[in-house]
Amino acid sequence: MGEGEDVVLLHPTPVHHTFWVPVAEMLAQKYRVILPDLRGHGRSEAGDGPITIQKLAADVERLLEELGIHQALFGGCSIGGYTLYELWRRAPGRVRALAFCCCRPQADSEASRLKRHDWMEAIRLHGTGDFFEQMLHTLIGPTAQRRFPHKLAEARKMMEAMTPEAVIAVQQGLAARPDSVATAGTISVPCCVIAGAEDPGSTVEDMKLLAEAIRNGGHGAEFHVLHDGGHYAPWEQPETVGPILRRFFDSVAG
């Protein structure tokens, strides 16, 4: 969407690229915005085996090669942000700036891994219906659910593009993802960190830890808290997140 310097936005799970469209429409007034479907999501095939963060970052690298993009500005939410940690480890020269939304840098706790295991077993036995319903009420903040009840149906439609096999493969990859706190301290490009106060998965404290780790590495990091935003904050509040990202990317691109 749009023309100008390249911005790549990576969506969370279990939705797809449409998550970013309202924000992308704002950014496309100045930038060329690229919205891929991550492996196993939307119209992208899952491939074989777990959908790991390493595979997702390699996919992004291949996409950049295919599009002839040497360097870009990046934003990611949840698994999209986890992918950006790995992209930085793999190919820092590709990255001009990073915007992290609701993507805690810590690895899963043992309790979180066990919960993912339970969900995978339930999906194998009964399909994705119960999982998606739980995700709708966990990932979308209570304020957005109350103000915009139609968003539940919109999110459900995005989720239903995933097969049970792909959902399980993503959960396997998330359970195995590495800790990225130390990685944050190595980031040497401008960063923007956005937290949702209604996000139980990547809390304000988690995202503050990310910003502080980046700053402790000697580099700057903006930090923003959406007090009525959940894990899907950019999609819940594009009218807030869009301008934050536009100002941030403008400060880098000039």
C-alpha cells in the first residue's frame, strides 16, 4: 500500500495481515507498506513441522529478497514482534528501525508451555472452535470488546482462515521461542515500544522491561502505554497507534 520508504508490518496470531490495514492506510500516505501473511496464517501455507520464530524470520528475509528491499522500517505485534527479535539476530543490516507492540521479550514460562500443550491436545481432539473463542476474549481488551463488539466477529473471521494443524504448529513454535531480553540490549537502531494496559500476555511491566533493556544497551527507545488497549492494541485503536507509528517512522526516515 502506498509509495515511499518501505515499512513492513507483521501481524499477531491467530489472525492475518488485515489486522494492520487501518494503521497501514495512515502510513501509506508517505510509505510503501507491506503486509505479509505469516507462515500458516491467512493465505500463507504452513509448511512442515513447528512454525518457529526462526522460520518466520527466514521467511521475512526471503520476502525482502523477492521484493528487492535491502533495508526497511519494521513493526510487529505479538508473534510479529517475536519475529522481529529473531530478524535482528539474523540480519541486523536489514533493519532501519523497529516498533514493538505487545510482544514481551521473555521466553514462555513453564506454566505457559503447559497451557499451550493443553490447548494443542484440545485442538487435536475437538478442532479450533473453543481455542478461538478463548483467544477472542483474551487477546482483545475488555474496553474494545465493550465499545466495538463487532470486532469480535471480524477477528473470528481472520482466525478461521487458520487450519487446526497450523494453529498447533504455531503453538509449538511459541513454546520453543528463545528469550530475547539479552537481544534487546544489542539493538542499535531507533525503537518504539507500545504496551496495552489491558494486555495480560505482554504486560506493561514486560514491555517496560523491553524498553529498558534497549536503553541499557546504549540506544534510545520510545515507550507508550495505551491505558485501554489489549494485546491487539494496534487493531483495537488504530486511531492512536497509527499516529504514534507515523511520528516514529517520520523521525527516522525524515
